[in-house]
Amino acid sequence: MVKKVSLLLIFFILAGTFVFAQRENITIKVAVIGPGDALYFWWGHIALVVEETRTRRSQFYDYGIFDFSGDNFFFNFAMGRLWYSCGASPSKANYDFFKRTNRDVVIYTLNLPPETKRKIRDFAAANVLPENKYYFYHHFRDNCSTRIRDIIDLATDGQFKEEFENEKSRFTLRQQVRRHTWFSNFFDWLLNFLMGQVIDRPITVWEDMFLPSEVGRTIEDFYYTDINGEKRKLVLSKEIFLESEARPGVLETPRRQWPFLLIFSLVLSAIFGLFFYMQMKNIKAGRVLAGISMSICSLFFGILGIFLYFLVIFSNHDYTFENLNVLFCTPLLIAGFPIGLSYAFTKKQEKLEKYGFFIRIIWFVTLAGIFLSMLIKILPWFYQDNLASQMLMLPIALLFTLQPNKLKEFCKKYCIWAVKFFKKES
């Protein structure tokens, strides 16, 4: 009797173990993380979370791992060769990090059948193997967000991409970038300045999802047909896991940048113009300050020109290509730095005339480039949203090209010539 009871008990234990093993124990989630403090965190982050009930393990699959201490990291970054990797780590450690660094975390639990969950788990586990973990990162086409987007497409058997690859986006890539940079005036302008016209073309919702927040926004109301023919809402639940405090939000639409920069440039030009006026009144400090102002502006924009030409000609950062800003912000401007200083501190009038002439030529080339870049945008093949950069440099280029002290002499000579001409004709 005891033997029969023992066999029956063993049978039930084995049967229970088999049933438990077949029960659903995998949960697939997408964690969308908000912006952080460092510049490379301004656009947020995203990860795949795989939870297994039986093992009580929650793995955080991160596709945006890089190492500043890696071999030639900064050189490779400058050249546009960005080697990133993916890895898996305990979810709790990541959530604790995001809490310490004051970042939003929104978790989307995906509504997938058991077979698909296992497929996604196995796919993610294969991704982090040493032979698979490294990949060539691209800011817009292959990053931490597009990798998660593609995994969602895998989970829906291609239906996710089919739904959104032809749906027109409400923004361009440039506008999407600038929604996240508005709170830093300098970097908002600088990044806008360095990116070319290739990011001003119309894009699709599928391309929008280079941003983690766009992945979250898009999957929230998406429906698909699973492998069993059942129509499902992709997101089973949405949880606001962490909320940041006093962090600048992401704009719904990017702000217009050029009016602020035009006003800033006009004010700056008025100050520089005052220096030239002081020089016209034979105040020595006016000449010194006018020369220094031309020198500093030439140095600043000349360095930017060198950096811009390097990105366009030598690097693999393809989103900086076809940049109309190369027409007016050129490395030639760097020559204005020593010439401006010489203008400021020379004591001989003939040298002052020579230095003034040379720096006028340098800034005249800049001025001509600005007008050319405006004119060429009439053609649809050359459109670039770079009005902010043009408005920043235009008043300064006009001032340094005309140089009010020289403008007065020019007008005086022209008026004398005109008077003589009309007298002769009459």
C-alpha cells in the first residue's frame, strides 16, 4: 500500500513539474528611458527587458554600450567609426542607476504569444554573445533604438515595419533632433550648424524611431496578428516606473532658432560697430577693440570652418555631408585671427590700411558665401534648414566687410566724384 502511494505521489510530482514547465513564465518588456545630463543622453535610451518567472531573473538588454577607454575611441568617433556593443545585465541595477541620475523610465509590457516570447528571448541572448555583440553604430539608422524597433518587427513577423515604413513623419530628422536640444542655446545651434541637408528630407514614422520616445509612442496603439491568427494589441500595459524631477522636457515641436540668433548677432554687431565709430573719432581704444573683435570672430568661425570641412571631407559622419554652411564658414576665416591682432596693435597708418584691406577681403568672401547659400536654396535639390547659421553670421560679415570707418571714406570719395561728374555734364 505504501509503495502504491509513493508511486502515485511521484507521478503527481512529475506531472506537476511538467505542467509548471509548460506554463507561461516569460515576460517581454520595452523600457524607454528619458534624457540624461550628458550630451549623448539628451535623446534618451531604450532597452529590451526579459523576465523569467521560474528563474526569477530579469535581464536588461542594452544596445547602446560604448567605452571611452576603448582602443582609439575618440579618433574613431571623430572619423565616424563608432563601434558599439550590446550586453545583458540585471534590470534592477539599471533601474537603480536611472533613479540616481534622475531619469524617466516608462515600461511597456508586450502582448506576445508564448512561442514568440521564447523566440525574442533566444534572439536577445544570441545578440550578446561575443561573436555577435559588436556593431557599427549610426545615429539615425542603427542605434540602440532602431535595434529595439527591429526586434519588435521580428516579434510581429514584419507587420510593424509594414505598417510604418511608408507612413509620413510629422518631422524631419533635424527637427526631431532639435526637439531634444532646445534648452542649450549653444549646442542647439552647433549641432544644427554641423548637420547637412541630408537630414532635411522627408522621412517616415519607421525612420522616426531612431528616437526611443518615438518607439514608445508608436507601439502604444499598434495592433498586429500573431502566429496563431489572433489580432492583438501589442502593448499589454504601460507603467511609469520612474519620473525625473526638474529636468527640461522634450518639445512637442522644435522652436524657431533664427530670430534669437539674428537679434544676438545684431546686438553683437552694434557693439563692434561702436568700436569702429570710436576709431573714426581717433580714439585709440576704438582701433584696438575693433581689431580684437575681428580677430576673435575670425578665430571662432575659422575653427568651426576647419571642423566642418573635416567632417564633410574626411569623416564617415554622413549626416554632415552636403552642408551648405561650407560656402560661408570656411577655414579661410582663421587667417583673420593674426590679421585682426595686427590691425589692433599696429602703429603705422600704411600697415593699418593693409591689414584692414585683407580682413575685409576675408569677410567679403564670407558675405558672398552667405548670399550664395541663400540663393541656391531656391532649387529643391539644395534645400537646407540653415537659416539660423546664416542669420548669426550675416550682420557680423556685413560689418567687417564694410568697416564703418572705411565706409565713410568711400561715401566721401563717391560724393566728391558724383559732384564733379554732374558739374562737368551741366
